[in-house]
Amino acid sequence: MDYQRYSLLQEQFVTRYQKDLVRNIVLRLDTGFAAGGDDQAFDSITGIPHIRPLNLTSDEALTIEDTKYVPTDRPKTTDYIQKGEVLFNNTNSSIWVGKSVVFTEDYRACCSNHITRLTIDLEKAVPQYIADVFNLLRRKRLFEFYCVNFNNQAGINTEMLGELPIPLPPLNIQRALVADLDHARTTRKAKLAEANALLTEMDAVVMRELGITVSSYEPTLAFGVRLGDALKRLDVHYHQPQYTQYSRRLDALTIPKLKISQLSPQIIGGATPERDNHNLYTTEGIKLLRIMNVAPYEIDLTDVKYITEDVHNRLLARSQLRVGDILMTITGRVGTCAVVTEDVLPANINQHLVILRIDTRLCLTDYFVAYMNSEMGRALSNRPTTGGTRIALDYQAIGNLEIPIPPLDIQQQLITELHTRRERARQLRQEADKIWQEAQARFEQALIG
């Protein structure tokens, strides 16, 4: 424990309420367990969610999208997260250490050693209040100098967290503060859901325009495959019914189809500079985009790494981004695409993304992105992946993916619809952010004044 940092934290976080140490208000304070590639399950059928830092979002919520799974026989009884526990991100980039949520889900889950579980003494504190205080401390950047740095990461162990002093008003005031934030959370969530629906529904617009109808399939462990098909590729994942259905629908289309290699002869990959070489990284300047930065239709700059100009211009010169480049994820959440805009630059990419520079005389950039982000595009991108628990799409498989190419006027109609939806979604997100920021300001004002 660094007592000098501890003293500085006490001095900087002045509050109108009495403080108490975290260890005095918890019944349990410990971390989850590590699970490497050899100790993971493939999906929710054979495993249970293993909550990691990426599952605690930047907007203080819990998601199991793109989560890792561990075999059902791996966790001990005590490893399962209990409802009402606070989950605290103890290891991450220093700016994200302290992300916290309350686990309120009905599904079984456990967490990694980079997550600390806190069982709160309900006679002393409200769990959501504690999570909100941790998130306030993170936003005030107090955890940045409180944590210990190692291997380009920062962390706070259970002892340090237990010694953390936090303001502890009476329970009725805690509940009132949480109620105000919860109301804002609910309103914000509704607006974001409406914004997301506008883009998700674009999937149906694309499929309708292409004349494609499909039945929905749930993932299953047992299904039939014709012998002739199975002999082409002995791979259960490849022959999942939904993949087979989409492949047949694509083959049946009468409009032209072109392979990605025909649209973008060059498929450009990135790289990750040596993790432990701090001289290659910086705190601002050239953005190094990763999977988490590529969302459907847009580049998300919430959590960005930066590299030096020397790395950008020498080691990664080939993968420097330009306006209009299409970025495609090729590991994990395979097939997600977005277009690079001026505000993203200067930027580069790591090895989990590729750059596509398509011939826009044949296929318009935004149409390509709309198709790839559709359910069909995602399914057919994921079908040829390999790698078991760490799936990936190799460059040959990327080049062989076929894209249906309707006439340019049809492509333009789809793009116009997409732009209308994106603009409305942008407005809704701005409204949601304003509501949330105002509620956070009220919470801070109530505690600090």
C-alpha cells in the first residue's frame, strides 16, 4: 500500500459526509479467477459467461456481448457472482480502473481475476450507491494515481481497495441519490435502445431490398448434415443451420455477386507494437484502433490507445488509415464494419482489424458496410472462421467472401435510408448523453458540493 497516495486521495476528495473505509462496509472482498485459452468453452451452450473488464462498459453498464465462456464444471460454488454484488474493474488502462456495476442478472456467471467482487453490508450501504461512488472516483481520475502500474496496465488489489475511504451518507440519502441516477439511467437506456433499433432495423431493409427471407435458428449442438457437404469441411461450426441457410439464399440470388478480393484486391492488416515497450506508446496523437473501436457503422473512440509518430510512420506505415477506408474486424466479433471519417485521423490499426479499399465504381462504400453489418453478412463472415475459443478469419477467407451487388441506384437508396437512420440515432444519443451527464453532475454536487 502506498500511504503517500492514500493521503493524497483523502486530501483531494473532500466531501460533506463522513467517510468510511471500503473494508468496513463489505462482507466479502475478493477477485475472480483467470481462464486462458485452454480453459475456455466455445459458447453459452457448453459454458457460462466469464465477466472481464470489457464486459463493464464505459457507460457503467454490464454486457455479455462478445464475452468469453468457461466450462460449466470449471467454477466452484463460491466462484459464482451473486445478485447485488458490486463488480469493480481492478486492472486495465489507468483511466478505466474503477469501472463498476451491480450484478442484477438472472443468469449464472463468474468473473476474471481483473474483476473484484464486493458483497456490501446492506445495513451500512446500498450496493448501487457504492458502484456509483467508484464510478465518480474514476471520472475524477483519482484512481489513476492511486493504482499501481505494471506491464502497460494499472491495478488496485483487494488490500488497496479495502483501504479506500469513501463518503457514506445515511442510507435514506444513499437511496435518494441512487433513485435520481436510476431515473436518468432508465431514460438514457430507452433513448439508446431507440437509437440502436434504428440501425438494427437497417438489417431488414437490406434483406428486403435484396429479396432475401430467412427463418431464425437457435444455436444447437445436434443437427443433420448431408455426407457430401460434411466431407467438404469437417467442422461443426461451419455447418450450423443458420450459416447453411444464408449460404443457400446467397447462391440463389440472381443479382451479380463479387468476392471481396475483386472489390478490394489489397487486404491490409495492422499490427500491435511490443506491449512492454513503453517507448512505442504515448498518451495522445496517433490513434491505434482495436476491435472495441469498431462498432457497426461507426468508429467508437471511447477507449483508444495511442502510438508514437515514429511507430505510425515506420513500423506501421503500411496500415495508416485514410478517409473512406473500411475497417473490418477479423477476430472475436468477426465481420463488423465501419467507414473511417476525417475526425478519426490520424490513426492506425492492430492485427485484429483489416483495411478494405473497395472499387466504388462497382460497390458503394456505405452499401458494402450495410450489407456486412446485416445478419446475413455477419453470419457468412463468421462461417469460415477457425480457431476454437479464439476464432479468426484469415486473409484468404476474407477475400473469398461474396457480396451481392445490386445496381448502383438501389445501393444509393439503401445508403440514403441508412444516413437518415444514423442522423436520428445520433440525435437520440446526444439527448441520452445530456440526461446522463446532468444526473452525474447532480450526484457529484450532492457529495462534494
